[in-house]
Amino acid sequence: MNLIEAIENRRSIRAFKADPIPDEILKKILKAAGRSPSYTNTQPWEIAVVSGKKRDELSRELYKTASSDTPVTPDIPKPLVWPEELERRSKEHGERRFKVLGIGREDTDKRKNLRLLNFKFYGAPAVLFIFMDKNLGEWSIMDIGMFAQTIMLSALEYGLGTCPQAALIDYPHIVKKYLNIPESKKLVLGISIGYPDNEALINTYRSMRVEMDEFVKWF
Ligand SMILES: Cc1cc2nc3c(=O)[nH]c(=O)nc-3n(C[C@H](O)[C@H](O)[C@H](O)COP(=O)(O)O)c2cc1C
């Protein structure tokens, strides 16, 4: 696949087939991601690949916790306020997704259930949790963003889809407990990975983008 095509084709997948991913393929993707750029080549990423029984156990625990409206305690705090225009885009994204699924404004149960699917990893057979040392900050998060995008683009080469999920960092203590990760690490991002279920309605959703001229100034 041509690189520009891959960038344009990548989208978040929110329904996967259960088919397992061969380890060899996961290794190729992660090896490619290891070539991502990082601040003074510090390569701050540490990654846990979770599948099989462990994936199922962790999913059950996260799902149960999120279902009971347990307050979230992410290691990377979410902004309290977003600039108005970004808030508008975020709301539009949510509404357009609900519309694809025919979920109305008043249907709070269905809306909640859609969020809860995050914790089932959208049915993906594997999930990647990315950690970094707790003393690191924004610079390393920037590196991890690049690492994550390299994973997501490389996955396309093997017919795999991905969904980066901030939801998966809502309860870091659970993830660390299940994966035996020390408290000296911050959980930065979760990425569900697997073969896309192209029949699923949710996967027909396409996100919008602002026009290039809205975010570029030429000098
Ligand atoms: C840091 C980050 C966190 C995200 N968290 C979630 C999430 O918790 N659940 C989800 O379904 N999608 C999540 N997404 C996916 C975004 O909603 C998606 O990237 C955006 O709407 C653009 O759509 P696209 O990825 O299909 O191009 C996240 C994306 C990023 C980069």
C-alpha cells in the first residue's frame, strides 16, 4: 500500500472479527513502530500486548468497573475545558456516530452502552497498552503519539485495523494490576487491534476533517 493511501485510509475501527492475529505479524508491526522518532532518541514507549485469556479477564474487569460509573483516574489528566471550536468538533463527532447507529438524543442507555464497548476492546482479539516512566511528561507523550500512529499505519499493511482509545486509560490501576506493571509507570494509551468487521454498521462511520486552509498559514 502506498504511504499516502495508507494515511488516507486509516480510520478508527470499532468492530473487529474475533480471528487471532499471528504473533509474527504483531512483531513486524511493533518492530516497525520501534523506528518511530523520539526526543533525543529516548524511545520512552513500553508496550504490553494482551490477548487470549488475559485479554478476556481484563476486559471483564474494566467493563464491570466502567458500568458501575466508577470515577475515572487516568495517569494523563484530561483537560477540564477545551477551546470552543474543539469542543464543537468533539460533540459533532459524538453526534454523527450516534446518528450512524440510529441512536437518538434521549437514548441515554444506548449512548452509555456505546462507550462501554470500549472496554470490550470493540471485539478485537488483542489490545496494546502503552506505558512510560512516571517521571516523563509532554515530550515523551509526543513521542508515544508518533509511535502509536506508526503502529496504526503499519497494521494496515497486514489487513489489520486499530482504534486508539483514551477510554482504556480511565482505570490505570486495574490495567497495571492485571499486567503486573509497577506504579512507577504511567499508562498513556490503549490500542485495540484486529481484523475489521466490515459488515458492522459502526464501521461505516467516517470522521470529518476541517479544511487544510483552516489549520495552515503560509508565509
Ligand atoms: C488520543 C486518542 C484517544 C482516543 N480515544 C478514543 C476512545 O476512547 N474511544 C474511541 O472509540 N475512539 C477514540 N479515539 C479515536 C478518535 O475518536 C478518532 O481518531 C477521531 O474521531 C478521528 O477518526 P478516525 O480515527 O476514524 O480518523 C481516540 C483517538 C486518539 C488519537
